Amino acid sequence: MNHRFTITVARAAVIFVKSVLMHREFLVFKQVGKSPETMTTASTRQEVIEEGRKHLLIEEGRKQLLINLRRRTTREPSFKLATDTLNFLRKVVLHGTYNNLEELLALLRENGLILSGAYPSELVMRNLVLMVCKLARESNSRETNGEFDSPYDSLNKLWKKEDKENQIGRSAKTIRKKLIQAVNDIQIEMETCREHISAQGQYLVHMNDVLIVHSLSTSTTLSSFLAGAKKDKKTRVFSVQIPTEPDDHDAVSISLCEVAGKMCEATKVILSGATVFPDGSCLAPAGGLSICLAAHRHSVPVYVLCAFYKIAPFFVPDSSAVIKHSLPGLPVAMASKWAGRVRVLQPALEMIPANLITLFVSNTASIMPSHIYRLIGDYYHPDDVANY
Amino acid sequence: MFADKDAIGSEFKKILGSDVEISTGLASIKTLYNILNRSTATTAKELSEELRAAAEALEETDYSSTSIRSACELFTRFISLAPADLLDDKDFTTVLNFYRSRGDLFIERIAKSRTLISDCCRPFFKNNSNILTHSYSKVVLKTLLDAREAGIWFHVYVTESQPDSSGRKMLLALREKGIHSTLVLDAAVGYVMERMDMCFLGAEGVMETGGIINKIGTLNLAVCAKYMNKPVYVMAESIKFVKEYPLNQADIPADFKYSSTAIKSKDLQAEHPQVDYTPPQFITLIFTDLGIMTPAAVGEELIKLYT
Amino acid sequence: MTRKKTIEKKAQTVPSDEPTNNETVASEPSSSTPNEPEATEQVSELVNGVTNLSMTDKERGEMDRQTKSKEQIKAEREAKKAEKANKKANATSKVVASPAPQIQQHAPQIPNGQTLLSTTQVSKLENKKDVTQKPPSPEPKSAIKKDTARGNREVQFDLNTTVLRTPSEETISDLPKMFVFTDLAPNFNVHPVFHTLAARCERGQVADVDDLCEEFLSAFVKFISDWGAERLHNSDADPTALGFDLDLAIRPQLGYLTEDGRWPLPYALGNLVRQLKREIKRLDEPCKHAHTKEDGTVAAELPGGCDKLKELEEWLEETRYSCFELATNSISTHLMQKRKFSKKIVTFDWCRVVNRILLDSLVGEDPDLKHIVVLDQQLNGRGVRHMDTLLDKNVKLDYGDLRSLSVALHKCSIVLIGCSAVLSNGCVAVPKGSLSIALSAQANNIPFMVCAQTFKFVDKVQTYGRMALLGRENMELVPSSLITAIVTDIRIVPPSSAPAILKAKALESQN
């Protein structure tokens, strides 16, 4: 009796599992867009399943990224977001199905559009997608074209552009391999950029300097920069904080209203940037604009720290579309009276025009705002930017 | 040679007349290209002499001398950047053919430049904005029309731009396509500036400094805009980059300022200048077919080209 | 008494065991290490403040003690760091050790029967004991003298401490957070009305300068009536010296409010006080004046000069009416003409006049004003008072702090704020943070307007700096180049015409 029972159970289990698998395959087929009837040979069917599975992987990766974004209530350092995005893009490159460069670019673009459509305020994601696109192009053409200058148009290259059309496309496999390598290089660069930025601190901050910094608690780059700058040097730091934020180590806390008054004592202002645009203007945490205006009035230099992945190749002329509003921080009594009638403004970011900024401190070098556009050629390709 | 000059001049005018949309720069390039096609030169030097003479003839017409000069210079330079081995070839006709194909490419490329500029500029338009523009500029016109077609709504204020009232031409062209526009006196630029959201300008020439040469009255507009913190966007094709470095208004070359007939016949002291120079600090961004540039970038581009 | 002696003995024996301990114990009263004595000072002042103040709540004292203890901890930490840096041998261990044995000694000696909550509190108390061990002067006065010697370290009673300063920081804005009522004796001369006024100021119940001036005036009216009545009973009071006596009587009141002249009154209030003094002087000239009211000569005959006092009261009432009601009305009317282009108004912090203006603009069927943005120094600050009055009007309301400045100024028509004084060089004293707003407004080409009644115009010039206010706040000075216009009850003036207004006022008061 027992014996027969177990056999029936086992058989039922097998049937169940098979049906589940079939169902899954069916789902997979649906997603991939092919119907099971057309599949005849076992090998192609296997391929299709593989494709589908990979597709699922990519989708899941993307969903996870978006879910993580949604979970955040306050702005976190961009580094984490950048690494997450890069990991996701690596997954896309690894598991995506494409045969040549164009398909890869199309795939990347599609995923990028979904991401930035979900979170238009996080420009770092867009930057990274474009960066990977450019790396893809590079890995495609690296063998054939020895020279390697900026792909952006130049007057004297107006005729050279046409020559590139008759390039041999590399095979998908080699592209993939090279691209993954390039992506890993980018990852390493990202991980070390904080140290490089901090290293520049000792050249920028001198003895007896009085610094005003902003959003020290939310930016790890800024705190490590300060730590590096203050080594063996006597400097005073005023940190602009809102009262609810945690207090900081060595810096004297002042509030945003006092900045204009304290600016007469300060010798330098250091801010962290969220995104930098090609004309030298940048998005910075809210409150930065007041500080920069006061600094401009007192001719105090303003340094903005930005890692390379924050430099965007495109413009966002309507900043209100990009600035995310964080959750309001009013006590409950207010909320009950004001609900629906009063809008509490709490922008997370602000746009600072280029003429108020003295220098951008990046991991590679310190750049003047008017020269940001030069770096764009290093990381991005114009076709990708135009078509995004 | 004189006869040739007249012939060249009339050919140029014919090209300009045949296509309303064409810019002076492109027309001059096409003229030069025609000369290149017809050329019977046997050495490179002869050819460049021929082209230079043709360029001079073109400059003597009363059209915008800045654009003509820059376009011709670029064309000459462009086609003459041939690979060295080709130049050694005894048979000049192969070289000529090579030049001709290059010329074709160049013209094709330049013809697309206005569209490229218009695409560059599109993200900067906001709905329900007030735009101020100066005089009649085909590039700006195309940009505005394309933006309107894309569905963006805006109101354009055009300055009348005396002495030739070319602003009226612009107004008519805009109204024809259904864009709301208003004519504004040149003297009223300061008055309307506070209502504006941005200013679009064309350029007759883009200087090495990053500043521009444009119809007289541009400087007033730019200074007002700067004071009131309004962005000033300049649209110029890449063929308008000129290798000149004006230090101030007095330093603008005379053949830019005055028409060639005026230079020849009249007393320049009494003559009104037709253009002025707007220094780079008043310009926010320059849109070219090479991309969006800050004024600082222009100088670099020119260095890259001419060295 | 014997107990106390034993304590002292023990305290002295302990130091004798460890020579450096003696140093640290003795160093506390003298000021060798910069941090610890200030901590002790603060604590001693706290304790003194608690015992001396008659109007502060007990609970506040408790809570403050706890905040104080945090500061005490911080100060001690700083002291430890300082000592480490000085590389004193065994410094830290000694510092730690010194409170410990003393704690054990003083545990049974806690005054007031309070329970021991934490060692920090105990150490605080033992520090108090250290202070009492100092040789010469009586307790309260010594602490205060030290305070004046040091300058500006005073006890903070405010729960909303946003600024924590390390004791080594010497910044310009080192103003006291609160003034301590020290002298018990002169308190008897101070009318309780002024006590309440001062107390209310401290507690932040007096919102802005307007309210302060008004309350001051009403307080003064009460004071005069009481004083007058008292004088009436006092038969040997000389009627002709009415003004003189009143003047004398006022001085301690004012002295009390300004802490013996240490902190000047807010300028607008100072103006009022000056005018008042002038009026009081006039009381002594009965026959020279041409009274517009009833027979002035009668006043000289009445005992105690009641009528004159009544005149004074009337004058006070009149001033109050003209300064506040009338002035606000005319300011509002002046701005009415500018209504048509003000679709969106941005304001900062609370000002009564601005509130009135906003409400007036919203009157009617289809007001031009569609959107009001209220900014504040921090969220849930004083600007909230605006919102309460504007909630049910048909207007779009936004609220934010200075971080939302660029969003707030987007498409704004005018920026309208109130001020506490207008200086004669055209600068305006405004709440902190307004300078940032002025700079942003200039960058966006938005007119920046300031509302000021004429009594706020002062004949002083100060280019940049902070001023003391009875309400304990630091004010900012906005230079005249950033201000588009000042709206006064006379007319709308450019900031450069401030001296002209002063002249007009002076002429008016002479007539």
C-alpha cells in the first residue's frame, strides 16, 4: 500500500512539476514573443528558453533597481545608485540577446528609457546608460580604428565621419567580452573616485582657511574631502545644517539663514554636486543656491565636488522637471489643518548657474565650469546622446 | 579677370535667388564648388589662386561679407586638406576629382546644418514662454518653426531692426506659420526684456573670442538680457566661424561693418555700421551643427581647425 | 556647619594626595584650561539663575538642567581633548578621578532634596560646591561678575537650541541667549507689568517688534496710572516736578528691560522711548505749552498733576493708535495701487503688517493675488501664523524654508517682508535669512519690498553687523542696493530717502 502510494505521489509530483515548467515555458514564450507551436526542434526550443530566462533576469534586475529607488525616502549618496545601475547594466550586457552593435545599443537604450522614465530626477542612471553605450561602441571599433580621439564633431573632422561607416562590425561575443571588461574598469574607477577627490583636498584647502560646507551629513564624498583637507591643517568649518539633521563631528553647525551673514568670515565654500551639465551649471542639494549667491557677493570661491559619473552630456532646460521633492517634514498638528490646502515646498535639489561656480573638483582633475564640455567626449558619444 | 568677377558675382546672386532658404554662406560655397568643377587648373597652387580670386569677387557683392569670408575660407581649407600621397600624384585631375568629391560631401553636410541646430535647440524650449529675437535670421526662423511643429507654444517678440526693417520680414514669416508674434521697436528692447524668458539670436559670424558679429542692435539686446539675467542663445552654422579676434567695437574689420559699395564710394566717417560685435560674456550658449557649445569652446574649435 | 567644614577638609585632603588633582580642582575656578571653567560657570549661572528668577517655570528649569548636562558633557569632552593635546601627564585619568571621589563625598550633601539622576548631574552639583568653596564674594554676584569679565557666556533657557557652539569659537554672533535677572534689590522698583513683558519676550510669546512696541505702550499706560495713583496719595510730591519724578521712576524700569544698559533696546522701541521721554519732559512746562485740550492751567493747580498724567496717557494711546492701526491701514492702501501686477507674493517670517496687507489683497470677488508663498527660517517657525489666517481664503498657499527659495521665487511678482528698523543709510534690519532672499530676488529681477511704519525709522547708521533685540534674536542688515522700495504710512519711498523721512518726522514732532 505504502509503496503504491508513494509511487502515485511521485508521479503526481512529476506531472505537477512538468506542468509548472510548461507553464513557465509558455510564459517565457509569451514574453519572448514566440509561440510554442512554431518551435519544432529541441535545440531551438532550448535556445528560446534560454533567451526567455535571460530576459527575465534582466527584467528582474531592473525591477529590483527601481524598487530600491522607491524605498529611499531621503537622498542617498549617488555612489550607491551608480554602482547598482552599473551592475544592472552589466547584467543586461551579459544576458541580453543581441547579434551586433546596433541591437546591443537598442537594448541598452530601451532599458535606459524605462529607468529614466521611472525616475527622471536621477540623472546618474541616464549618464551611466550613455556611458555604457559609448563603451560598447568603443569595444566594437577598437580593433579597426587605431586612433582614439573624441568622437564629437569637429570642424576638421567633418569629412572623416563618413569613413567610419565602412567599419567591420565585431561579433557579439567579442563585443560582450570587451564591454564587460570596460564596465569593470568603470566600476573600479567609480570606487576609487572618492579617494582621488579627497586627495585634491590638500591642494585646495590651505592653512587657516574658513570653509562653509553644505549637506555634510548626506554626502560621503564631501566628508572624506574635508577629512583629507583638514589633515595637519588648522581650518575652521561651518557646516550648514537643518536642525533636524544629525550633528556633525568637527564642524560648527549653522543654519541656512545665517549663511549670508557668516559669508564675510569665510574664505571658501565647498558643495557637493548631484549632476553637472555641459555648460557648467549643476544641480546641488537645496540651499546651495543661497550659499552661492552670498559667496558671489563676497567674492568667495565656490568648489563643487563631482565624480565623473555625475557629468551629464545633455541639458535639462526645465529644472523643475528634474528636481525631486522630498517628503514634507511638518508635525502632525500642522498636517491636519493644512491637508490639501497648503503645499509644503521641500525640493531636494536646486539648479546653480555656471557663473556662480569657481571650480569643479572631479576625480581626474579640477575643471573650470566652462571646460566641462571637453570631458563629455571622453565618456559619451554624440549619437547616443542625440537619440536618447 | 574683371569680367570673371562680375560673372562670379552674378552666378552667386543667381544661386541666392533660386532658393529662398539658402544662406549666404552656403551659396558662396556652391559658387566656389561650381568654379572648382569648371576649373582647368593643373597645379594645386593655381587652383587655390582661382578660388581665392573667386572669394574676393564674392566679398565685393553687398551681401554679408562675414559669412562669405568665413565660408570661403573653410571651403578652401576643407578641400585642400588632402592626404599627402595624393598630392604627389602627377596627374592633377585625380586630385581635382578628389577635391570635387570632398566638396560634395561638404555641401551635403552643410545643407543639413540648420536641421541639426534645430534639433540641438529643441530641449530648450519651454511651453508658454516669451522669446525675443533680433532681425531676420533663417536659422532662428527654422528653429522656431520646427519647435512650433513639434507642438510647443510660445510667443515671439521680434525687433524691427532698422535701417532695413528686416524684422518685419521675420514677423511675416512667423505669422504665416501661425506663430504668435509681436513687432518691437529697437528702442523698446529694454522695456520688454523683463517679460522675456530667453533670447535667440542668429549670427553673421562667430569670432575666435566666442563673441558674435550680428546685425546692429544685437549688443543692446545682449547687454539688457545680461543685466536682467535672461539667457542669450546664439544659433550659427559651423561655416560661420571666422578667424578674427576683435578686441572691441572699434576693432571690427571694416569690410564686416560696411557693405562693399559703401567702402568703395562713401566716406566711412559718416556711414552707419551694419553690424556690431557682442562679446562672449553676454552669450550663454552657442548652438551649432557641431553641438551645443559655450563661447569658450568656440576658440578651441577654431584652433583645432586652423593649426 | 560642621558638616560643611568636614566637606571642605575632605576636599582639600583629596587634592593633597594627588598634586595634579589639586591643579585640576583649583584650576576650575581660575581659568587655566579654557573649557572647564566655562562649563562650571555655565552651570553655576544656571543654578543661580534658577534660584534668582521668580518667573521661570520649574519645569523649564528642569529641562534646561538636562540640556545643560549635555552641554556639560560636551564641555568636559572638550576639556579632555584639550588636556590630551597639551600632553599633561596622567591628565585624563586625573580629570576622571577628580569628580569621582568628590561625588562620593557630596552624595549625602545634595541640597533641595533632589534625587540623583545621573553622575553628570552630581558632578554638576559638586562643581557648584567647588564654586562655593571659592574664597571671597557671595554666590550670585561672583558668577555674574565673572560673566561680565568673560563677556558673553550666558545660560540658555530656550528649548529650541539650534546652534551648538564649541567654547573655543569666537564668532561675531556670540550674543547671549537670555539675560539673567541678577539684582534682587532693584526688582522692587520694577513694576510687575514690565516683569510680565520681559517674561513674555523670553518665552517667545511676543512675536515681532510691532507686538513688542504695542505691549510696551500698554504696559506703560498701566504703569503711569499706578504710579500716578501712588503719587496722589503721596502728599509731599511736588506737582511741578512731575515730569522729573516720572523720569526718575522710569529709569529703573528701562534699566531692567535692558539689563543695566548692556543690550540696547530694539531701535523702534528705542524711538518710542525717546519720544516718551520728550513728552515727559514737556510735562514740566505747563505754561509754555498751548494745550489743544482743556484748560492746561488747571493742571498746575490740581494736586499731583492728575490731568497731566491723563494727557500723557492720552498721548500714549494716540501714539499707539497712529503707529499701529493707522499706519497699517495707510501702508495697505499704498500697496493697493500695486495690486494689479502682484499675482504671486513671497514673504518671509511673521510680520503683522504684511499679514494685514495680504488679507486686504484677498478681499473682493476676484482678487489679483492668486498665490502666496510663506518662507520661514526653519520649518514650523513663525511664518506658520500667516498660514492660519490665510487658510480659508481662495488663494494658493505654499510653505517652505530657505531651501525651497528657488522654487518659491519662480514666477514671483514681488517679495514682501516686514522689518524691525530702518536705518538712516537706507539699510533695513530684518529677520535672519532675508539677505539670502534679497540676493535671490535680485538675481531673478523680482522687486524686494519692505514694510515699515514711520516709527521704525531710526537715526543711526550701521553698515554691517548684528544688533541685539529684546527678543533675543539676531537681525540681519539688508543693504539698500538690494531693496526696491520701502512702504511706509506716508508714502512708498526708495531706501535712499530714509533720512528725508526722519526729517519729516522730526519736523512733525516739533509742531
